[in-house]
Amino acid sequence: MKKLFIDLDVCGSSENEGRCIAECAYPFHPDNDGVISLLELAAYAVICRQCESGNCINACPVEALEKDSNGILLRHTMRCVSCKSCALACPFGTIYPEAIPFGVSTCDYCVHRLGPGEDPLCVRTCKPEGAIKYVDIEPDESKNLHAVGDNLVVKAEVWKR
């Protein structure tokens, strides 16, 4: 089964000012930059150091951040007011200020909306090219390929305690 693949090394390259740009075909929010929610999900699941003290969680004035049962950071977008206090409080720079907009739409991975052989719009329009792909790929931690849910594989070096 094909999955979205994000290479955070390519996406965060200095040539593209450290961010991917892609159009999104999410039908309920036509002006959405859907890649933002994917980058946030990838960063929290793979790059976040999952601090015990949780400076980012403690800095949030509206309690929009918490850890799930696996210690992965979650942001409740309906609570978040995009004050970016969490990004300032993170000592490792894991929370990207541009990835916490006030209004955000969650990627649906174009599940059940693609025709045969069709790639999602984000793959076709992504800059830098190759940062997001739609491919048959399986997670392989020895190659720094990590599953984030059922429909996303992220390439990034994971920080481990």
C-alpha cells in the first residue's frame, strides 16, 4: 500500500529556508497548506526529545499541549491560540513556530480520493522536489524510516535517550 513519505532532511534544507511548500487538495479547506500538519506530526513523533519536564507543555497558557500514552507530544488545535509560547520554551527547537498556525486542517492523506496511478497534490507541487513522495515504503529504523500512523513514513534521525 502506498504511503506519504516525508524526508525531513530534504524538507528542512537551507536551500528552501528550512521548510517545505506544497499545495493541498483537502476538500474542506481549499486554502490549506496541509503539509504544515504533516510536519508538525512528524516532528513530534520522530524528532521531539520528549522531555520529562515538558517546558513546552508548562509554557502553554491554554493547556493545548499534552503527551499521549507513548510520550509523544499532542497539540489540541481547537485550544491552541498560536501564541507560540511552546516554541520559545522548547530548549531543542523541536516546535517550529510556523507549524503552529491559529487555524489548521489535518491531512487526510487523500485516502479514497485518488485515482489509479494518481499522486496527491502535495507530492506533485512540493518544493523542494522529492521532500514528499507517495510510494510503497515500509518503516526501517536502521535506515531512519519511521512510521507515524498508518499512512505516513518519515525519514529523520531519531534522538534517543
